Amino acid sequence: MLNLPLLFLSIRWLDVVDIFLVAVLLYQLYKLVKGTVAIRIFLGILAIYLLWKLVSALSMELLSEILGQFIGVGVLALIIVFQQEIRRFLLMVGSQSPFAGAGIINKIMNWSRTAGESEVNDNNAIIRACFNLSRNKMGALIVIATDTELKYHASTGDQIDAKLSAPLLESIFFKNSPLHDGGVIIFKNRIKAARCILPVSDNPEIPANYGLRHRAAVGLTESSPALAIVVSEENGKISVAKGGKLQNDLSMDEFREELNKLITEIEDIQEDQEAS
């Protein structure tokens, strides 16, 4: 086995790979908690740990015992405190895993699907609906799922499972409609559910003038690869959230371009699933 001599240390190639993988893992964890209150909590826990090491070195028995008891349940406390971040990390790992594709299973389960039934979202229907909602200043929150159906979030609302169309979207978000509160989830050109409760982001960088629709759009896309569309009820402006990032006040051309990018991404996912 090849070793790299360094003073009195012996470093193997596997050690280099190990360090690299740990660095990648820490970087991904940092990206997950960056810009959230979780990073401040982590720094607080780190400060307590360093203080515990200091008082232990100075033989301050009482304070060392108190801090030691706190550190002793640190793993459980970390799981509780960072519950959302751990969930987002596992979702990220699962969505990029080679086992995430369900190509063969989908072929078996959907063998009876009609050949002419499209699984690609009708962008024109979404654009027409958002244009009319924006013109009439009717608020809307539309989630377009990519590789998963978001069943957990869909289960919090009313199940619809209807073919996507502009009139149906507009009727859902009509101000007097009982379904206009919450979000609509679209998957494979079908409106799966309406009035869905979505997770709200706690990112302090989101401007204070944004309402719950914008925060819910950011919150959902922080933990899933979906795209969220927000139509402001106050000014009719259209915003798009992807990967936890919010693009504000899009023109119709910019909005169409974002949807076309998503269509390309969905088609790539479907090709990967069929090949698996």
C-alpha cells in the first residue's frame, strides 16, 4: 500500500479520500444551515463545547460537571434542535441517490397507462392561469413537483387529481373559493391537491414585506427539488422559488423561461427513470 511520509506521520491515499469526503459532507451541511437560525444555534453549541473543554483543563470541577452533563445529551439535543435541517439533508441525499429512480417499478405499476396521456406539465395552462390571476390580483401558490409527488404535503390538503387546466387553477384561487387558501400541488400534468399546508421558511434573509405565500414557497423548495410559483394578492407580481431562492417580479417572458427549464429538468428525470 502506498504511503506518503510526512515527518513522523504516515498518510495513506485512503486518508486523503476520507478527509475529502468529510470536507464535502461538512460543506453540504453548511449550505443547508446557511442563512437560517440553525447556524446560530450550532455556533452556540460549539461555544458551550469549547467552554467545557476550557473549564475541564482548568480543573473547575463544578462548572465542568454541569457543562459535561449538557454535552452528554448533545446528540439527542442536536437531533431535536436540527430536526428540519436533518430532514432536508436526508431528502437531498435521497433525491440524488441512484436508488431514487423508480423506472422499472413505474413500468410495472403503470403498464395500463394510456399511451396518449402526457406526463409533462402544460406550461401554457399554467402561464394563462397565472397571467389572469396576476391581472385580477388574486393571490396564488402553485407547486410543480418534479421527481416526487410530494404526497406528505398533498395529504394536508384536499385531494383533486384532475387534469391540469387554466380554468381549474383560476377557479381554485378565486377569492370566494373554499380552496383558495394554501397551495396547489401539480405533478405529471395533474392537479393532485389544493389547500395544502406547506412548511414556512425561517430564513432571516427573506424581506419582511413578503407574506406567508412567499415564505411557504421558499420553505418547500428548501427541502425538495420542486418549483413554487407565487402570485401576490397585493400587487399581482409573479415570483418563482427554486432551491430555496426566490426570484421576484418576473415578466411573462422570464416566467415562461423558468417553466421551460423545469420541463427540460422533468424530461431528463423521466429519461433517467426509464433507463434505470
